[in-house]
Amino acid sequence: MSAEQTAPTRMNLLARRAQIRLASDGIVLLKGKREALLKELLARARKLRGLRNELHRRGRAAVASLAIARAAAGTRAAARKRAPVAAAPTPHGVTRSPRAHPACRRRPPPRHL
């Protein structure tokens, strides 16, 4: 309401009552709108929670499937890696494993005096 003084007449009283009634109706409408928006928000939150749970479930299933696929692929790859290494010919005609070559052997650490 305004801070200015109004004359205490019947017309002003009726005008103020009309303003109060309009404000009260506005409050009721705004409360109803707030309730409707809250209901819609909660419905969307429930839907989002369900979608998020579904996404997590599918993600866990995908990780498990990927682990199984990697394990299956890894066993085949490991079997291929275990194949015998071809022997490398030497200048003297003797074949040696590439790891047996003197340059490939691991040297002991130097001893300090």
C-alpha cells in the first residue's frame, strides 16, 4: 500500500477492499502455480533418477562385457606371443636365439673400488 494519506471516505474504503481482494486472489494464484511447478519438478526428477539408474546399469554391463572381451582377446594374443622365437643365424653358421647374443645379455653392474 502507498504511504500517502487518503481521505476516510466510503469510496476509498471500497477501493482499498478491492485492492486487498485482488492481492489475495493473486497470492492464491501464485501459490497454485508454485504447487504445479513443484509437482512437475518432482516428476521430472523421478524420471531423471530412473534414466540415471538405467545409464549406470548399462555402463556396468558394458564394463563387464568389455572386460570379458579383453580377457578373451588377451588369451589369444598371449598364445600368439608365446610362439617360439626364430633363431638368428650367426656368421659362423651356428644358430642362436636373439636373446643369447652377447650384446643382448644383461651385464652385471660395475664394481666400485
